[in-house]
Amino acid sequence: MSFNPGNQGSSSNFNQSFNHVHVAAGAIANIGNYNSQPGASKIEQLPYAKEAPYNASGVRNDAFCLVNTRVGIREYIDNWLINGTRSPNIFLLHGLAGTGKSTLARTVASTYKGQYLGASFFFSRINGGDVSHAEKFVTTLAVQLAEEFGDFRCALEGALGRSLKITGKMLREQLDCIICGPLGRLSPESVYRPLLLVIDALDECGEKGKSVDEQTGVEEVLELLVRLAALEGHCVKIFVTTRMLFQVETFINRQGESIVVGDLHNWDAKETTEDLFRMASHRLGNNSRLQLTDVTIDTLVDKAHGLFIWMATACRFIRPDKVRASERLAKVLHGTSKEAAEGLFALYATVINDVIESHPENEKEDVRESLREVLEVLVSLSNPLPLHSLEDLLCDEVTEIGSVVDNLLAIIDKPRDGLPIKIHHPSFCDFLRSPQNPLLVPGAREVKPHDQLAQGCLRLMNQRLTRNICRLSVPGMSVSEVSQEAIAHHVPVHLQYACSHWAGHIQASQDMVNYGRQTYNFLSTHFLHWLEALALIRSMNMAYFTVVVLEQIYSESPEQRLQRFIEDARKFTLNNRSIIEQAPLQVYCSSLAFAPTSSIIRQIFARLAPRWISRLPNVYKDWSAVEDLLDGDVGKIINTTFTSDGKTLISVGSTHVQKWDFMQRATLTTIQHSATHKENVMFFSATSSLISAAGTCIEEWTFTTKSWRTVVACGRWAPILNAVGAQHRIACVHADHTVRLWDLNTKALLCTILKDEAILKVAISGDGNTLATTCGLNIDLWIRGHTYSLETWSDNMIQDIALSFDGEKMLVTPHDGMGAHMWNLKVRSYINFTVPEAFVSKEGYIDRHATFSPDGTMVAMGNFKIIWLWRILDDLPVLLGQHTKDAMTPTFSPDGQWIVSGSKDGGILVMHIAGQHPWHDGNPEGITRCSVSNNRVASMMETSILVFDIASGRKWETFQGKVLAPLSPHRTEGSVGEMVEGIGNLVDQICLSPDGSKVAIACCSGEVMMGDIDTGRIERLQGDPVNTVTDISFSPDGTMFVSCSDDDKCQIWSLNMYEYPSVIFEDDDIGPRLMVAFSRDQTVIATISSDMACVVNLLNYNQKLQKYPDQIAHPIALSPDGTGLLFQDNNGQIRRCLIGQKTWVGDPIPYRSLPYIHAFTLDRRFLGGWEDAIKEITWCPPGCSCGGFASLYTLDESATWVMRNGQRVLYLPPSLRPMTAYIRRDCLVMLATNIDLVILKFRENCEAIMDAED
């Protein structure tokens, strides 16, 4: 629907001449952050463009229509709005630049505020930043709607609670999730009816990181508006203004009569003329020196050619200088032009020439050069800056900025309250590049605004950036706890600008490669300071984008050290950005302390590492292979697939299918599917189709109708249980013990394999030409139309089959994981090979399906939570990454350089094969248990024991057959002591004596040994035969230890005569004993079994002081001093009791699950870790004097932070979070989730050192 009361006409070439030219710095825009800060509501965490609303701060009073102007168009808009559903829901008003579209849009928004207006978004390339692209378009509208309507706010909070990962999604997904969804759940009475949205200057919406000429953002926003206007149950009216672009014209033609279209420039020529006359009279009529007549004003109106920006500029030019008002009016009237664009550019030239001509002849060239330099800088800024900030930024590069601005107030807006100065209208940017610009004279000195801005940014950052710039009190202080006033004081606007845009200006400069040395000097001095500053201003995303830009700039630079630094900086930023954006000072603590030893940044900035940590844990040598973690927020990930070009990743979840731009790590689209058997949904990259095989048919998802379409009907056979596919072929496993292979292109059945038993595994090669199936022992093959049968070498059931892409190799693994072989299917014989032990789970089998690399030289495998990579020619696999829940089948990229893996946790790990994590110390066994004394830590692996000295960090190690000598004064680390009979069996339990000189060892065979750490001797103890030792505990004075076993026995050993146990006692009523401990006074021993606790008097072993058979369902822990018992009762609650007195402590704690981690402090507090949080449980009732002392350090509820006196001081990366922890006053010993030992020791004067560092 189109309505133009005036003359209709097509856009002139003036439209093209005003196509936007992006002059912001380089390839990066001001990117806001997704601020998941503690204490902020979910809505406050949404990215918000603060300059987008019509009434944003800094909007001039003259930015609205004068009274009694634009009467006709405003009445038409009013009728369109009030008519509701009887008129189209979108009103698109286009027109030439300067016709007053933004003024009208702002007036419309102001008129209906509190009546119909729900939200507004005013795009602007002059303001730049968040309003120059659409990244925050949807979230900004959502926040405004939440501020306007309480019911919508509640609905939005609920939507964010279900899906907080908003910013990584496509705009359409954001719209559905946080606007359409919440609105759809509200009644029409909950919001205005109609509900008005005002979108201005859509033509100024570019794509983030690209010039505004690339108007891809326009099409995307128009699609969003159509979707929003069609929302059922609500009358959503959308008023849009824009210049006529190709994309807009295409949209108008496609929508036809479903939208209202207006041409403002040709709306009503008579009304426009009258409004321009009224505008000139209002702004110039009160100047007594001019003595304006109606004829003069009519002349001005004629010269405006319908452009309100021409009239506004002319009035600003004439009025400010009352002394020269008549002279300037004469200059304006003297100019002639036939077209609007020519007239506007001529007026700009008049303004500039007036400034030049007001100076003596010998100064004109300098004035011209100064004007050009300042104006080029102004239009090259990524974001406008206040005048004083711009002068501070460019104090050494550009002078006389203030005087130039004062002379060009007709063109430049200079607010009086210190707000940013900016060009009045974007058409002036186009004028500067036009031939009509009088500053472009032959022989003029070349101006390099981006070089000047880059130099200013680097100089300012070198001068102002420092450690703890905002003087935060503790290392773990959150950004949300820092006041905006403090940030603005310590990180002023121009420093914020420099931190965000310095690399973009280097990229846009003409000599970007020559900045190599300056860039390196800055990064090697202030890289960590720069990250801290970006985190404080909540722009941490800019760090990663900046590093990517630097990689592009210096990819071929001769500065090799700069290239290596930037590569390390990218990995450092990627691995640490989430914690730095929460707590900026952790860039010096957690980020630096846990960086790999080979990290260049760790080495260069070692001086900034926290000195209040006296001992840091051992870390890996190289960065993790994990480059990114994609979180699609779509539930469990079932499988992942790459497109053939490797540019797009498809992840199939339990409810959605997502397409990802793999290089940008961003979602392209999300499709909700409704497959019955979600495990059998797969994406076929060869045909770009989503296929589901379940029940009685094979179905394909139709994206247009959002429904499943039957491809192959299988109703005459038994239901489909499982399916695998590749290329255009799919193999279906049926309940009648058959496998059928289909060609989806021809719908032809290629083969049927019938077995007598249930088919357990099926695999298909990547080219679709080889199929392998097994019922447990033998393997049936279909290779290019021929069938074969292979007999295996073992009586073990086959657990897994994997085929290489070309079908020439096959990896077969039995259920016990042992003796797996690689088959050469060309000759159908196996290669003499055994799968590396690390691929096998602790339960003795491989848990997930393996995947070959495209060239068949590597195998990736998801074994429970861990992703392994094994190069077939190497013996030892490497650990690439770890999920929080079970990993699904990994996938190689087509070039074989990347591996992606989905998980039940909904995350997708992106790993590069070059960045590998071997097991710590090259030992693939992994640590299973720890024991801590006052000065040493013993860690247990399957066949060896590591003993660490906490103070020095040194270690010594026992292996089968030999003992490596301890670190005594007459020995050196790593020297071999005398050969003695070694452990010889799998280690099951260990316990260090309180002084750390002895270690009690129990093997799976039931043997008990005593190791003397200082002499290196290990002796077997001759005790009563037992099945399995379940726990060992030393007495507090270290003179004896007690062991308990699963055959009801407890044995007490004296260190003076431990050839035989001094006491053996057992009780058939108690059952297998699981834990044992001495009391603090060594008079009783406490033990617990699976359903009972017991206290034994050491003075009379036959006297059982207490038994606790009642209510114990699952014992959890026995306190180190043997006085406290923690267990889960039959109702699922956690109970505490002092077993010496049989008294309960506190109220029951309602938990339905057992803790997965636990830790003890020396003041008898217990930290239990459940799935939702870690809870601290105190053994003793209030006022009880337990004789212990308070631990300075502990863990927070989520086990992610080390706490000191209740304050967060050190963030623990996911791989270092504890499964078991031992806490003493100045030390934390943790068995981490990566099955490695983590020892952290702190200095006593921690606060004083922190203050000194600040």
C-alpha cells in the first residue's frame, strides 16, 4: 500500500550519491558485552544500546518537529495507528537524506509515549558504536518493553531463565526468544493496543565490523520487523524511516499491499514548503539585524529543495554570529543549485569557505589544512568523543580542535554539557569526499586521520594503563561491585576509546605494517593492563576481536616475535575471557598463574604473578587443544557434522538443529525438530538434509513447512531401532535383527543383512560405500555391493566399530577394551595392534564411538567425558578436551585440523589437533587418591605413589621394582636409590603420617606396606589376611595406624613393631568397614560400614561403645579426628552426629543425592559438593570448643573460587576444580577433575602483599 498526496517520482541519482560510506576505524565496531555479573537481574545483563531510544541523553531540543509542522503526515500516521488491524502493521517512510525523517520519527515516538509507544531504535552512523549495526537491536527493544510493561518484564525474566545464552544467537532467534515468546504468553490487555515500535534511519544499519556500504543489516532487520508485525494475539505497529536503498526497494516490491509505503520528499510539496517557511521564520525571525522579508524567506525555501537539513544548516550558519548575520545570509542567497544534493553540498562549501576567508591571506593555507585535518579525524572516529577527551587523545597529533569546532557550529554539534561532539548530519561525510569540497585543493598535504588516531591511542594507553587501575580491594572483586563513577574516573572516556579501537585504526591506516614495533612494545608492556581495562568497561569481547585483527595485520610481518606473541595472546584471551570479564584482577592471578609454562605471556609478565601465592601447581607445558566452547542452549548434543567446505558446522540436539558459522563461532540458524527417536536424527552434508530414521519410516525435515516428510516407508518391516548415515545413504537397524541400507537419492534398497541375534553395532564409512555390522562376536561387511564375514580373534563381545572415510581401515574394540585391532579391509586382515590403554575406561571398556580423520591417519574418541586423539603411528594418545558430562562421538573437519565434540551437557568443544594435552608427567594412569600431612602430600595412582613436599614443591616417586630416592641433603632430585622389592600390585589406599615421614600403603591384594620417605625403604607388613583394605588412618601422634577391610576386620599397627599388627578385631554384625579414624585423644577408633557406625575403645577392644544402625542409608564421611559422622538417612537427608556422645548436630540437610566431592578443614568443617553447589557443614554445635583452628582458605559453593576470610581471591579453571580437597591453614591440596594433583600454598602475610601489589 503506497500513499503520496504529492507528486510521485522515482529516486534520483541523489540517492546513490548519499549511499553511506563507513568511516569508522577498521574492521571492528564497538562491541558490547554479555555481562553475566553477580547481583544483576537477567534483564540488566542483556546488551543494551544506550543511544538507541528516541529520548537518549544528548538529543537536542530542536530534534523534534515544530508546532503546526508536518501536520498532514502526522495525521496520516495517527489514522494508520488508530485503525489497528484494519491497516497494514508496517509503515515504511523513505526519502532523501535531509528531508526530516529522523525529526519526524522522533516526534512520532514522543507523541505516543505513554499511550502506544513500546520501544524505539534510532540507527546512526554518526553516533557509531552500538547504533551503527543491529547486534543489540533485539535486546535493546526487549529491555525497553520490559521497562514499559511490568507483565512483559516478568515474562522476559522467565524466558531468560530458560535460555540465558542470547547474544551468541541469530537475531531471529533472539526475537523469538525474548520478544515474540514473552509477548505471545501475555494477554492483549497487558500491553498497549496497538503497540507501536519506531525504527529510524534503517539505511544507516550496517553489519558489525564492515562498512555501512555493505547494507546486510538492513535486510535482516526488515525480516525481523515482518516477523514481529505478524505476531498473533497482539496488534504490533511498526513505523520505519529509511533512505531508498536497493534492499528497501526489493522489500517494498516483495511485500506489495501488505505494508504502507510513503515518500517523504514527495509527500505534499505545498505542506513541505509551508513547513520550511515556518522553520526559517522561527529560527531567523528574531534576529533584528537581518530584517527578513517573506520574499527572502521564500528564496531560502526554494534553495532548500525540500531538504530540512539544508534549512537547518543555513539557519545555524546565519544566526550564531550576529555581527556578520547579513553577510552570511547574502552568501547563502548567492549560491545557486538545480538539485537537492548539489544545493546541500554547495551550502557546506559556503560554510567552510567562510571560515577560510575570515583569515588573512597568509594564514589561509594553514587554516585550510587545519580544517581538513580536524574534520577528517571527526568523521574517522568509531564513536564520537567529548571535545576535551578528543583533545587529550590527540594532544600531540592534532592541534586547534576546539577552535575548528567553534568555527563550524553550523556543521558540528557541540553540546554545552560535555557530551560528545558530532557531525550534525551524515551527508557531510559524503561531502568531504566529493569534488565540491573546497579543502581538496591540488598539492595539499596528505591527511592520515587513522594514523593520528592510532598514534594517539597507543600514546594514551602507554601513559595511563597500569595494574589495578581502579584500586580494587581484593583480587576476586567483581565488575558489578565497582561503581560507574570509579570506572569513569580511572578509565575516562578517551582511554576507553583507545582500548577499544586502537587496532582498528591501525588496520585502517595506510602504514599498518609499520606499526609492528610499536604494537609489540605496547603488548609486551601493557597486554594484561589492557585486558583489565576492557573488563572494567565491560567490553571484554573487544579483546578477542582486536587480537584477531592484529593476526590479520601482521600475518606476513617480518616481526616474528610479534607474530608469536599475538598467537599466544589469542589463546590466552580465549581461555580466560570469561573469568577476566567477571573479575578483572584475575588476569594477574588465575589467568597468569595457570597459563602453560611455554606461554609467552606467562614468561614476559612473570613479574606480575601474585606474590601472595608461595607455591603454584604444576601446569601443562602447552595450551589446551580446546579453542572454544559453543553453547547452543538446545539440550543434549546427539551428533555433529561439517559441510563439505568446512565453513559450516551442524549440531543435532535433542530438540533443535543448529547451523554454526565455524570460523566466526556463531549460530546461523536454529531449527526446532520434533523427532520421536532423537538419537536417530542426523544431518547429511552432501544433500544438506535433516533425516530421522525411527519407527516405520525414514523422514526428511521440510524447512518451509517445519514438518517431517516421509522419504522411505518401512511399515512392512519391524520398527527401526538405530541408524547411521553418510553421503546419501542410510543404514537402519530393525527390531527383527536386520540391517537395511538405503540410497536416499533413488529410494533404492541396496542391501539387507539378516542375523539370528540382535545387532549391537553398525558403522558406515564416510563415502557411504562400506557398511559393518556385528551381533557381538563376528562382523558382517558390505563393500560396494559385495558382502563378507569376518571372524574375530577373541571371545569378548564387540563394543565398538569405526570405519575410515574410504572404508579401507576398521577399528574394532571388544567389550573389555583389551586386544583391539585395526583391520585392513582391502585384504580383510588385521594389523597387529593394540589400542592404547588410555582409550580404555576404568571399567575396562571403551565407552563411545571412535572416528577416523579424513585421511585415516588419526582416531578421535570420546571416552566418558574426555576427548582423546591418537595418531595411529604413535603409541601414546593425547588428551584434547573434557566435557562436564559424557561426550558423544567427535567429528573431524574436512581438512582434518579440527575436532568438534558434543556432549550431554549441551556444549560443543572445538579442538585443534596441534594443541594437545598429554597427561601430567607423561603418566596416563591418573591420580585416584591423596593423603596430606603437615608438610607433605602423597598422591596415589594405580601402580605408583608420588610424594610432594609442600614447601619446596619437590617430589619423589615409587614404582614397581625400584624406589626413586627422596630429596634429602645428600641426594638430588631424580637420583636412584638402592633397588628394593617394589610395590608389585595395584595401589588401593595410602595415608601419610602426621609428620610426613611415613606412608602406609594398601594394595588391591590386601597387602599392607610401610614406606619410609626419608630412606626410600618399603616393607611389607605381615598382617592377618584380608580381601581388600578400604581405609587407612594414622593416630594423631603418628605412633600407630589402623586399617579396615571389607571382611569386617580392623588391624592396628604400631610403628615400633609393625611386623605384625598389635591388635586385630572384627565384628560380624557390622559388615564391611569403609572408613576408619582415631579420636583426637587416641582412646577410641571410629569405623563406619555401609549401614552402621561403631566406636571401639582402644583400652578394651571388646567394648563397643556405640553402634548406629538406625537411619543410616549411606555413610558419607568420617571426620579426620574420628569424632564426627556424616551420613545420608533413609529419607535422603544429610545427618550429622558426634559419635562419641551419640548426639545430633544441627538440623537435617535436605539433599537427595550423595556428594560428588568432599573436603575437610582442620576446624572440623566439611565441604560437600552436590550437583547444584558445595555446601559447608559444621560438625560442632554453636559454642562448642573443638580445639581446632580456623582455616584461612576454603572453597566457594560452586568449587570455582578459593576464598580467604570469606572473600574470593583465586579462580580455579574447570580442569583444576576439585573432586576431593584437603584444606589446611595456608594450603589447599586438591584432586582435580583432570585427575591431577593441585597444590596451592599461600603466604601468611597475604593481605599485606596484596596491598603492596596494588
